[in-house]
Amino acid sequence: MTRLEELGGKLQLLANTIGEFDLELVAAKQAEGEILSRAFNASGGYATDGSALPQYSEAYKKSKAFKKRKTGSSRWNLQLSDDLINSVHVVERGKDVYVAIVGPTEVVKAEGLEERAGKTIFELSDNERKEVIKTTQNIFNNLLRKAINKIF
């Protein structure tokens, strides 16, 4: 049992420990994972709204470039080139933490894909956002529980 005199110090230690939790980074890494697993699906990715990415044009499907890629899918496969998938990163600027496509060429490519698809691809859906929040809350609760058990 904790004596009342020790409680103030232990509560301060708990507050300091909680302050060290980088929940923004945890949430951003979760968001990054959600976007990557949805948009860069090997069998053809999905837009933010959950709909399949468009089919390749008939002209492209008949091209040597398409045959050379051996995708096996007639839907856009954003994994064929590692350039775009490798440009999705968690970015930390000051106190801001967010997921972004890094690199001017890749930003233009992503914007062009969204424009041609007529869909948002590289943003979280409401359900994905809720999942990120739920997962981050669970991680926070586990960290808090461990900190309380360690301090008290």
C-alpha cells in the first residue's frame, strides 16, 4: 500500500511517464499501415471509399509494357513500381506528425492517379480513422496499465 506522502511523487512520476508516450507517432504509423495495405494490395488496390481501383485501359493491356509486367490483374496495381509505395512515410515536423507522400515526382504521380481514377486513394476512410483511434487507445491503455503497475 502506498503511503499518502509518497502519492504526490508517484503521481508526478506517472504524469512524466505518460508525457513520454508518443501517441501521435503511434497513430501516424497505424495510419500509414492502413493506407499501404489498402492502396498497395498485390491483387489490385482499393480507393479510400473501399471501391476497387480502375481497370487498365484496353490499349495498355495490349501493350508490351503490360505484358512485360506480368501482373495477372487487369486492375491498377500500385505495387508494380516501388517508387510510390516507398514514398509513403510518417513525417514529423515540429509537433506535427502525419502521413505524406514524400518526393515531388511521387506527389505528382499520386495526384494524377487520383485524378484519373476519380477517387481519393491516399487518405484514410472514416472506418480506417476509427480503427487507428481504437488501436491507439488500446496501446495507450496498455502503456498506462504497465506504468501504473510499475510505479505503484
